[in-house]
Amino acid sequence: MQIRALFVVALLAAPVVMAEEAAPEPKALEASLALGVTVNDGNTENNMVTLGFGLTHHPCDRSTLRLALDGAYGETEGDKTTENGRAAVEFQYLVSERTYGALVASVATDDIADLDYRLIVSPSVGYYLMKSDAATMTAEVGPALVSEKKAGETEDDIALRIAERYERTMNTSAKFWQTAEYLPNIDDFEVYLLIAEVGVEAPVSEKLNVRLVVNNTYDSDPAPGRKNNDVTVIGALAYSLF
């Protein structure tokens, strides 16, 4: 399932990533609401609803603020199979043309994975490996506080956070993005989190976009009886607020 989903996203994203067309100049404020609904009724009854909100703001030429909220709920044959949510905020400030400081915070919950919450807070230093109106690619590193409660047990750890982000926009306003975060425990590098996302979005009208996203979270030390890997594939319609 994971390989198939990533393959589909890669195929859809290929024209976006390979295109050399110039992108429009980024807006100072971008925000969108996304809704995805899947319903099957027949030999197998299942349904899933996803909601998402994203915001990117450039208060000035040197700073960037990103906010993301998303959640999903699903049932199969009347049994709950998906119930998760995540909120994340990131602030970047350029100290030179390509070097920046950042503060990243996120909180996630997943009832199926027996995760009551996972809070990650990380100050970091980043660098733009690629920077233009059409495409950006960044890499950053810093310490991270990882506080979580899973299977009824609470634990606070210090981790190393290594992250990268790639974004590309075409002049048709189609977008492709890919992010990854690797968080090994400072005391034991065999205990780590790997959080990744791949997404593609294309306009169907001036305000409405169709979106396909694959989220993947790998926990090397999951709650007892739970799997290490959680993959969510989301198809949704996104409405641009600005």
C-alpha cells in the first residue's frame, strides 16, 4: 500500500517537478481549507473524512510563518480505523541571503496508534540549498524536545532534529512539495521518529484546487501491540481563502 501510494504521487508530481516554467511571485499571505470524503457502500462499507487548514505568511522579506492543522476520521464495517490530528507552526527568519534561524513546534494525536499526544519543539538553523520564486529547498538541524504520552505512559526526551523541505510552483499555480524530519534520541540513536510527507496540488478553478497527499510516520518504539509505520493517503479539494 505504501509503495503503491508513493508511486501514484510520484507519477502525478513528475510533470510539476520537471517543468521549467517560471512561477508567479509568491503572495505575502496564502491560506486554504481542504476537505476530503471517501464513502464506500456495498460488499465493504467504509468511510473517511479529512479536514485541513494551511497558512503561509511573509510578514517581511526576511521572515516566513507557516501554520498547518489537519485531522482524519474513518470507519470500516462500523469499526473505527482512523482517528488522528496534527497542528504545526513554524517561524523562519533570514540572517543572510540563504541562512536562517527557525522555531518549529507541533503536536499530534492518534487514537489507533494509542498515542494521546506527541509534542515536538525545536529551535534550529537552516540553509536554502535552492531558492527562487519557482522552487525552494531547505535543510535544517537543531535540538528538539519530544514529549509524548502513548499507551498511558508519559516520556520526555531530547532528540536531534534533521529536516528538509522541497517546494515547487508552476506558472499554472500547480504545486509539488516534499518534507522529511528525522529525530533520533540523543541518548539512543536506535530510538527515533521519521516523519515525511509528499503532496501535489493542481487548480480546477481560480479558487479551488485538487490535492493528493501521502503522510508517513515511522516510530521505532511504538506503543505495545502497535505497528511502527503509519501511512495516510489523502485526496481532497482545497479552497484558497486569498
